[in-house]
Amino acid sequence: MTRPVVHFEISGRDGKRLQEFYRALFGWEINADNPMNYGFVAPGIGGPEAGVGGGIVQGDRPYVAIYVQVVDLHETLAKAESMGGKAVMQPIDVPGGPTIARLEDPEGNVIGLVKQ
């Protein structure tokens, strides 16, 4: 039986700054009102009911990536840059798949974007 991905974690030296960055960029509801100041991200609407799919690929370095679905890739990249992030991959069409892009948050984490 396929087991769904049900959680992700984004880490950096300044957790509060990252929580504010993602709250403002994607409209995420983040609650860090707990003794560890762990920013729990509420599930969004419109996501896959069975969970998030993924892929495993050979590469030249180890990494973990998450992709966030957005309406406008260019607009999201520009907003991220205005907030201290950086576009690291402009939108490209994946053959037979979606249009994707990547950004780097203020702590250096690379986050993927998928066009809705």
C-alpha cells in the first residue's frame, strides 16, 4: 500500500524570519505558539486528498525538495525577491509535465514552485 507524504519541514538559523517569509509569500497559516516555537503549518485547501506524491532520482548531491503550487510563477518569484529571497530557476516546462520554477528563501533553502 502506498503511504502518503503528510509533513514537511523547512529549517534555518532564524525560524521566526522563515515563518514570516512563508506566511507572507504563500498565505500559509503558521502557529508557533508552543514551548519549542515550532511553526506548525496548517494544511491548505485544494491539495490532493490522498497526500502529496513525489519522486526519487539520482543526482550529483543529496537534497530534499518540496514544491508549492501557485497561480503565477513569475509573480511569486518577484514577490520572493522583494522579500529577501532569490529566484534560482526561472519557469520551465517539464516535458509531459507541469511548468516549474525554484526560489531560494532568505536562509538559503531552495523551494520549488509548480504552476496551478
